[in-house]
Amino acid sequence: MRNKLTKAIFPVAGLGTRFLPATKSVPKEIMTLVDRPLVQYAIDEARAAGIKEFIFVTSRGKGALEDYFDHAPQLEQELRKKGKDDLLEILKSTNMDSGEIAYTRQNKALGLGHAVWCARRLIGNEPFAVILPDDVICGDKPCLAQMVEAYNETGGNVVAAMEVPADKASAYGVLDIKEDRGKIVSTKGMVEKPAFGEAPSNLAVIGRYILTPTVLKMLNQKKTGAGGEIQLTDAIDAARDKGEEVYGVRFEGQRFDCGSKAGFLQATVAFALEREELRDELWGYISGLVNTAKAAE
Ligand code: G1P
């Protein structure tokens, strides 16, 4: 029987400089898509995949994140008094129980691999998931749950994978495919941010991982890679060199790069259009814009 996946790491230590000045005082992960912070989407996805322990790798200035997950007794009492049960329910669904959530700090910005390594003692000798909240994925079945299904079949290390245009590959970790079985691919390598024209395929890694503790051991070596940073991609590939399997899962769903402003705005529009109470008004506005632009052509 495979070791059950119950822990997930959320690297949230980044400065979010692309969203300055907002991120001067608001952690990027608290910025909202419609009315829910970015990080809430990641938490919900993890829960849907059976995750029970949520480990946040934070940094200075991320206090608002801890407050967000805490219970808010005064606010709850106020809503109860006013009979606002629907809001009370929404609020309660964001509360995390003590012991369910842990925070550890990354005290130097040395890269994603280093951020994951900072959580090593909280992981121990178990498989674990990593979720990058910047990558928001919507679909019928949450992405991590799709990966858990694949992992139950394959074991080893499993990463989310998506086809990207050749000229975009150098922004990602890219898989070197051994065998393409359709939904699942096995790999013989993985390259972080390949130089233009040197990507081994157009199958890019998206920010969802199910990893073995061997990856943490590889991270112990603190080797620097692309951009002079300690890369998670390199540690996963090193685990493969040691004889472990690494699989890519072509997930179903739409991915938004909420690390960029354009991606964040697209996700905002997509999620807003899914809300019944917003759809008509927003759609009317967008159609109006399109019609005006067409008339001006
Ligand atoms: C990180 C990973 C990269 C992955 C990407 C997905 O890069 O290092 O392998 O393809 O996330 O979003 P970043 O976007 O942090 O540069």
C-alpha cells in the first residue's frame, strides 16, 4: 500500500515585486480573485485532494496570511447577531484548525528549491505535495486530485504538465519525455528555464508536485542552478538520477499565471463570469467594450 499523501507545502515567501505598490503592505497571496484571496484557491484544491496538513513557507511581512487563516470570533459574533448566516458559513470555511497549519520562514530568497527545503523537518520521511499558489487552475476535477489519481497508479514523483508554445518554454521547467502514454508521461530528464531553442519538449511543469523525501535529500546539497537559484526542478531530476521515477500528468483544466498582471486579470474575469450574481453585469460590460472596439475598426 502506498504511503498516503497528507502534507502540502505552499511556498509563499516571494516579495511579489510585480504587484508593487500593492505588495508593499499586502502579501500577494492575499490579493483577491473576485472576493477570495489567491491562497484560498490553493488551500481548497489541496483539501479536495485529501491534504490534512498545510505548511506555509513564509518570510518577513507575511503576517496578514496568518491572520487570514485564524478564527475571527468578533467578526463571527457580529455576523451571527445580524443573522448573516451565509457570510458566516463562508467565513468559517476559511478557518484553519490549530495543528492543521504550520508556518516556517525562508530567511534568504535562495529559490523555490530552497523554500521547499525549509519545510523538510515538517515533512519527515513521507511523500508530500507542493502547490505554487500563483498557478491557479480551474476545471471540473481539481488538478492535485487528478495527480493523486495518477500517483496512486505510478508512485514516484509526479508533476503537473502542460503544453506551452516553443517560444514560452524558457519561462518554465521542461520535461524530457521518455515514454508518452497520453495523460501520463514518464521522463528521462527535466530542465529548469532552458535557453531559447534548447527545450527538450514543449511539455512544461506547472506549479503542482507530488514528491518523495529523496527530493528533500537532494535539496540538502544546496546546488544552485538556473538564475543562480536553488531549483526544485534540479532536485527532482537528481532524485530521478538516483533511480526514482518522475512522471508528468497532463491535467485537465485551465491554468492562469497569477504571478503576472495579465494572468491575474484573466483569472479575475474567468472566475467572475462563473458567479451567477456577477455574470450578466460583467458580460454586458465586456460585450459593450467589444462592440465599441469593433465599431471603431
Ligand atoms: C517555477 C518552477 C518552474 C515551473 C513554474 C510553473 O518557476 O521553478 O519549473 O515551470 O514555477 O509556474 P517560476 O515561475 O517561479 O519562475
